[in-house]
Amino acid sequence: MIDELDVAFDEDAERGNVRRHRAKKGGGRSAVAFALTFVMLAVLGGGVYFGYTKVRGFFVAADYDGPGTEAVQVTVAKNASLTEIGNELVKTDVVKSTKAFTEAAEEEPRSKNIQSGTYNLRKQMTAKDAVTLLLDPKARVSKGATIPEGKTANQVYDILAKATGLPVADFKAAAKDPEALGVPDWWFNRGDGQKVTKSIEGFLFPDTYEFDPKGTAADHLKLMVEHFLTVTQGIEFAEKAQSDRKISPYEVLTVASLSQAEAGNADDLGKVARVAYNRLYGEDFHCKCLEFDVGINYYYQLTGKATKPSSKMTAAELRDPKNPYRLHGKDGLPPTPINNPGEAALKGALDPPKGDWVFFVAIDKQGHSAFTKDYNEHLKNIEKAKANGVL
């Protein structure tokens, strides 16, 4: 008789054989699954790497290799940011991307010292090399000039001629048509009954400029006129001249030029303008005239005559009817401004301090003036000036 336990054992054995057989078949499928998984991971890994390289390409700035090719001149504008410089370099094909330039500049601490001006560079150079050249004084083409406040147009032409190498005659010829240089025609409107004389005088704003080495005399003067318009727009000069001073912008500009010439100290610019307004439009002066001496020398300069100190001018010279710029024995303002005033003089003429002064005289060698309404006090101030060696 067969033992039941033996039968049970045999059945378990058979089932075990079947399970082992099935396990072998399942093991094949597992191997395939593992292989597929490996392939999928490889594919995914490759995709991740490919995506990384593509994304990395978006963040790595495009840059040229090598020292560059043909020579090119590039102008860096005044107060330009690194981004603005980079944009200009990309436009002229010096560097491949603005980002490459700004990154190279940020790695160079001296890049904050890049000056405005025109530079000799090369097309298609590395951003790092471009930064290096922009910091090299030898690469900078010097065509700059500084125009001080109060210079007349003729004096400005002399400065520009020395800076640019262009003849003075070119500047004088270009200046004959101020409207062609960008001065709007309404600037020459005046309400004081004086004859309108269109001149570039007053519109050549004093500042430091960088000029295009390839520019003409007209180009350089246009740049200065454009700067004048920018400054006057910024301080609302034309609007306030009419609303606050109740006269034309051209008349206020002329007063600014007179105070620029008469004031020996920046602190007195507005006070001199106030004296001018008090004499022209007030009731406390003996005429509606200015009686400033500076118009005489301006006319002498225009006509090629030697200028002279006020103390050396005769009464005949001060009142010469042939001199359209005389301010003695003649009411009103001169035909044009007599120089190119700076921003402080413009502001002083636009918004002068309150005061009833009609007389002033320089009383020390630092250029300070004494202002008064009383003539007798004015005479005392003159004696003080003489004692101080000013007159």
C-alpha cells in the first residue's frame, strides 16, 4: 500500500517541477525586460544630455574666435552702459553677441574706465580682446574738445579746429545757417521790438564732446546744438521763459549770455540776470537800457578789432551808434546773445533770485560783486573795488 505521505510528496514534486519550468520561461522574459529598460534609460539619458547641451547653448554667449579680421572704427557714446557699448560692437560686427561682451567686461575690473570716443578695433574678434582694446589709450582716436562756458562762437571755432584738424573757415561757413544745424526757427522769435538776427551764438552748448573723426564741421556744430536743445528741454527753458519771465526764450537766452559775461563768480549769475530785468522792465532805473560794457568787446571780436578792458573804454566807444551791440544810450537787449552760456547761467536767467538791485560792481579778485539799488552805495562799492585792486 502506498503511503499517503509519499503520494503527497510526489505531487508536490511534480508541481515543483512545473513551477521550475515556468520559472525558466519567466526568466527569459525578465531578461528581455531588463534589456529594454537599459535601452530606454540609455535613450532617456541621451535625450537628457542632448537637451542639456541645447539649453546650455542658450546660456553660453556666442563669441568669435581669434584676434579679428579687418580694421573698423567704433564710437562709444558719452555715458554709454556696457550693454549699449556691446550693442554697438555687435552692430559693427566687432563681437558676436552683446552678452559675450558684457560678460568679458564684467570679468575685467577696469572696464568701468572705458571712455567715450572713437576706437580702432577689428571685426569678428573675441569679446575679451575687444574689452582689452577699449581700455588701450593707443586704440582711442582722440577727437574730443572741451568748450568752456561763455566762449563766443568764434572762440568755439578755434577750439574745434585745433581738436578736429578742420579749418576755422569750415565752421564759420556751416554756422551761417543756424536752422540747418538744428536750431528751430521759433527760437528766433522775440517780443521786444528788436530786429531779428539769426545767429548760432548762444546755441553751441559748452561741454566736453567726442567728435566723429569722419565728421564735417556742420556735423560737429549740429552735435552741440542738439545738446543745447536737450539741456534746455530738460529744464523746460522755453516754457518757463514765457510763463515765468513773460518774455521770449531768445530774450532769456540773451540775458543768460550777458550774465555769463558779466558775472565773475557762479554765485552771481542769477543776480546779474536780476539786475538786467530790473533795468529793462523795472521802474527804478533811469532808462530801459542795460549799460553793460560787454557788448562792446563782443562787437570788436566779431569785426576783428582788439578788445579792451572796460576801464579803458571811452564814452564815445560805449555809445558808438555804429555798434549794434552797444548797451549804453540804447534801450533793450543786443541783437543776439554775446556768447554761449552754460546751464547755471541759463537757470539763473530763467529763475533769478528776488532783489531790487540795479547796480553791481566786482569788489574782489575772486570775482564777487556787490549789488545795490542805491547809487550812492554803488559809488562806495566802486571805491572798495579800487582799494582791492579790482578797478
